[in-house]
Amino acid sequence: MSSEGPYEPPEGALLLLNPGNKRLVLNRRGSTVWEVKTDLGPYAVKVGYPTKTHAWTALAPAREAAILRQLTQERILSGEWERGTWSAQPWRKGDSLYELWEPHRIATTDAPTPDLGEALSCAVALAALHEKGWVHGDVQPAHFIIGRSAGTFLIDLALAQGGGKVPRRYDFPYRGCLVHYEAPEISASVLETSTATPTREADVYALGAALFISATGWRHVAYPDDAPREVQRQAIVAGPHRPVNVPGVLGSLIPHMLSRSPADRPTSAEVCEALSAAL
């Protein structure tokens, strides 16, 4: 049975966290997220539940927790509740890439140029994940949290694959991500088989699309805002890219990252090298 939520943090999470004040951050696509104050600092508590179209969202918090335990020594909690699973992880302070680059999307001649250091910090976070043997599978601007002192975090790892094992009871097939950032080969596979295999090359493509939309406000491929996902994916597979009218090194790097052939894209490490050289 599905419901739209939002849902309170389950009793199991409350017992383990002994929380103070909490703030509802979002509730959509089968996930309610809270910022919760604890004695160890703020935590993000994710409560997963099934939606009318997706059952896997109920498992996503526990799956992400299993991955995070393999990537960090931080205190990561998870458990089950009557509608799905929940997880708790340290809250990441900062602004998303899209939020931070809002001034660059102002349509004036004196709009500031996107900060290459911030772009580099996002590429470094992705490259670090790749170096550990993982593929993110859901790269998008909202998942890069850029902090003033703590660096840049790449969050929302529920769809990540390729590293260590995930408990079978929490695992589920990869069925693509937010279509705005899907690589053509991912969209084509989902259209054909309803599943796909995320790759480092597809992550780099998604990073290029994320940088482009954050700097310009435009998706890299045009389709109606209310188009069904099948139509969106067909546009990603067949549609031409918008011109990358971003100044400086990003104007030449992003089209390379958005190459239709995975083999023609730079690696995440090569993206870091290109941005570092331009600073």
C-alpha cells in the first residue's frame, strides 16, 4: 500500500538518535527527509516508502546506508519500519551546485562566470567515488553539496553500484535516474529492457549535464516539461544537444563530457585535470 507521506522518523530511529528538534526537508518520490538535531550534531534521517509507481523507494534508505558503511567511518544507522526502511547519516552543510550557481543564470551581460573551483570540487568528489570502485548512478546538481569549510559532498548514494556487496533484501535493479542527466546509453537501455547498468562514463555525462543546467538553467536536451519519461528518454537518445554557451574552459569541456559515445568522454580524473589546469 502506498501513500504520499510525509512520515515521521520511525521509533527505531528515535531510540538510536535520541533526537532534539527536527525539520522537514523534503517529501517526494517515496522519501521523507528530516534534519534532526542530536548530541553528535545534525543528522539526515531518510524515511523510505513505496509510491504508486515504484516499490524500490521503500528500500532505498537501507541500501544507501549499506553503501555508506563501506565508504566512511562515520556513524550510519538504518532499520526497517512498517512501510519500508529508514536511515540516518551526518547532515551535510552547504549549498547545492544548482543553488550556488543561481547568479550565473541571470540573463544579463554582467552575470558572473561560473566558478571553476566549485566545478572542480564536484569533479573531485565524483572522481574520489570512482577511485573507490563505485559508480554513483544518480549524479545531479542537487546531489553536490558544497560547503564553505568541509569541502564538497556527493550525496544520495541509494542507486550506487560496483563496489562492495549490498544485502540482498535491500537491493533492487537499476532503472535509470532523473532523466535530465541520463546518458543516451542509459536511456536507451531503460527504454528497451526497463533496466540499465550505471557506469563511470554515464556519471561523467551526468556531471556535464549538471554543470550545464546549473550554469544556464537549461536542460542539455530539449523536451516539454510535462513530457512522460518515455518521451524524455527518447529525446535523450535521439535529440540534438543544445549549444553549450558557457564561457571559458567549461564551454569546451562540457560538450566533451556530453559526447554520445561513452568511449569519447573524459574520465572523472581527466575532468579534474582539465579544470585544475585552468585555475
